[in-house]
Amino acid sequence: MMNLLLVYAFICLIYHSMEFFLIRAIHGKSSIKSLLMGIPYITAQVFLVTEFLIVGDKFSLPYLGIIGMTLGLALRWTAILQAGKSFTHEIREEKHQQHKLITSGVYRFLRHPSYLGWYIFSLSAPAFLGAPISFLLFGFLGWLYFRSRIKIEEKYLTLFFGNDYKTYQSQTPSGIPFIG
């Protein structure tokens, strides 16, 4: 049982470190915010680990969880690298000179591949640890978060890129189920 928790802790360490270093490599700087550990995230992790400690590993699907977390992070990091300087962790409210509309690579198939990657990762973690309540909560709350974030982000992308973005938006799914 504790082996699963140690593996999960190691995966989280890799995830947060990689986010930090990718932003540093792309933008030449990063900050503590690049670790992506706000209060909602930490609360969710505490809930997940607590559920695991109470329930144990009887519902654990470790192979499915590892595959999902790996695929989710691979998609997320591929999207980040392909977007390059156009990717940030915060929604830009002003268009920067290096901000381009990315419609190739994984963006050819999904408008928000980094969000889908993170969503897959966040659903795979409870599967890995065998935490069914966390799976349902992460799924629902993550979906609400992305629905709101995508709506705001796409408002700015439409302002920045006009009809080019509207055409891209109409032809390419967001990636998160049931969101535009």
C-alpha cells in the first residue's frame, strides 16, 4: 500500500518539476507559481491521499493509473513545447508580440491539449491510488474549472486572433468532453 503512495509522490515531484523547468526553458524565467501548487490543488491532494489511507488499495488500478498519468502528462508537455512562447500558466489578457495562434501538431486535433492532458492525469491519479470519491470529485470539479477557464481564455483568443480563431474554434474540439 505504501509503495503506491511513494510512487505517486515521485510522479507528482516529476510533474511539478517539469512544469517549472518547461516554463523556464521556454520563457527564460519561472516563478514559484510555475510549480502549480495552489490551495485548491493542495486540498485535492490531501483529500486524495486521505481517501487512499482510509480505503486502502482494494480499488486501485495501478497499471491503468500509470498509463493514464503518463499519457496525460505526455500530451500536456507536448502541447506546452509545441505552443512554445505562446504557452503560459496564466490567461493572457493582452496579446504579446511572440503570441501566435498555434494550429499545428496536437493543436491540429485539439484546441486545448494541455488542459486535456492535465484532466487525464488528474483522473488517473485516483484510479492509480484506488480513490473512487476523489475520481468523481476530480472529474466534476476539474470539468467545472476547465469550462470556466476555457470560456475566459477563448474570449481573449478571439480578441487577439479574430476570425482566424473563430474558424479554428469551429473546426477543432476543445478536448474536454462537453465543453465547446
